[in-house]
Amino acid sequence: MISLKNKNIFIAGGSGYLGSVLCEEILKLEGNIFLADQDIKKSELVIKKLQKKYSKSKIIFSHLNMIEPESISKNIKLAYQKFKYIDGLVNATFGSTSDKLSQLTAEKFNKTNQINLTGSFLLMRGVANKMKKGGSIVMFASMYGLVSPKMEMYPKNINPNPIEYGAGKAGLNQMVKYFSSYYGKNNIRINAIVPGPFPNITKAANNNKKFLSNLKNSTMLKRFGKPIETAKPTIFLLSDASSYMTGHSLIVDGGWTAW
Ligand SMILES: NC(=O)c1ccc[n+]([C@@H]2O[C@H](COP(=O)([O-])OP(=O)(O)OC[C@H]3O[C@@H](n4cnc5c(N)ncnc54)[C@H](O)[C@@H]3O)[C@@H](O)[C@H]2O)c1
């Protein structure tokens, strides 16, 4: 039922924990990818592996820094040069600090939200303006744009999910609605995917079994999500299987926000 055959998908943050699995799923469905990411080393590894496995697809890497408006417009230009048309855009980047609320500076708050908000805005608008035959855009938001982290769940050595991140992701959910209203007449669908806990487990967290088990037990399914479980819903939103969905925030959180 789901096909992305010959569809060209621009994935910002495509080398990340969730983004790289999404790239592979798109390639399995015979789509092509323009992978744009800030981390060149990590991207080279991801690209090498994918090119080896999916030699028939077009796989292009480009360095992107979501903080810099010129970098965003350069990437959009390059993607259109390489592909002529972009059918789908995914943004799986994010900015956050690991600072405590009491220590977070205005400068850091703004810098991270240049990625979550300003960069996302420029990327969405830049691509949408060029989608003359329509298309699908998916923004990675977060359950922490809908609800607050529970402060008492965090042990001393782990800072709670930070305020600038949740505020940015909440704004991203709203932007998705605004953009879908603005571009609906152009047959461009714009949705958010709202992941719950998909931790790429850190050493600090790994050492804290109680914290991890509290996190798991905050979901109804009593487990963390696997990257493939965000990839498949994202593919659904990119494909015609969701052709009447726009302005929607699809929550993929094992039930975390539904209690
Ligand atoms: N993993 C989770 O538990 C979780 C939960 C909720 C939401 N999300 C969202 O899902 C998306 C993917 O998260 P992830 O876990 O794969 O994170 P990740 O850190 O593994 O991947 C993010 C990618 O974005 C790239 N990136 C960061 N800053 C950038 C910039 N300024 N310009 C260009 N690229 C940049 C990084 O190099 C990285 O490859 C993010 O939007 C995140 O907020 C993740």
C-alpha cells in the first residue's frame, strides 16, 4: 500500500539516531534521499553503509547547519539541482542544551531555538515554495512540546529534559498548523511526528536503572520506542497513504501523553 518509488526526500538530520533509520526505510521503498546534516564524520559512515546496500537509489549528502540561514538556502538549491524536484521534506534535527533551568542563559536559549524554530521555519518555507506540484513535509517535534518532564523522575546526575527544547518543539507544532493552512491550496501537506521516549541511552542514564525503569513505566506499553517505530509513521505521513492528513501532530509515544 505504501510506495515512495522514485520519490525524492530531503532529510535534515538524516545521520542521527532516528533519521538514519528513516533514510534506510525510504531507500527500501525505492525512494531517493538528500541527506543534510551538520555532522560530516557521522554522515560519511551512514552514507557509505547506505550506498553499499542500496546501489540503485540516489543518495546525496550535503553539509547543513540549521543555525545559518545561508546554509539552509544553499542546501535547498543544491537539492533541486541534484533532483529537479523534492517530493518530501523531513526535519529530524534539534537544538538543546544540557543546562539546568537556573543556569540557562538567554544566549543559549536563543541559539538552540535558531535550530528548532528559525531554522525549521526557513527550511519548511524554502522547500514548500518550490513544491509546485505538491508534496509532503514532516517535522520531528517531541512529546516535551506537549507535556512537561516530571522533575521528580530525574536523579541528581541527570538534568531534566530542558525548557528551551520543549518550548521550541511546542512552537514547531504550531508552525506545522500555520504552514499547513498557508500551503494547503498548493497540495502541500505538512504534519508533525511527535516522538515519546526513544533514548539513545547515555552512559549516565545507563548507570541509573531506576531512572530508566521509571521512564519505561511512564509509557502505557512499558518500554522505549525503537527508531523503526518513528520511521514507519514518518513514511506513512510522507506517502499517499496519508493523503487527507495535514496540520496533524502524530504522537508516537507508547501512550506517555495519554494517561
Ligand atoms: N530520541 C528521542 O527520544 C526523541 C524524542 C522526542 C523527539 N525526538 C526528535 O527526533 C529528532 C531526531 O532525534 P534523534 O534522537 O535522532 O537525535 P540525534 O541527535 O541522534 O539526531 C539529530 C541529528 O541532527 C543533526 N543536527 C543537530 N544540529 C544540527 C544543525 N544545527 N544543523 C544540521 N544538523 C544538525 C545531528 O548531527 C544529528 O545527526 C529530533 O528532532 C528530536 O528532537 C527524539
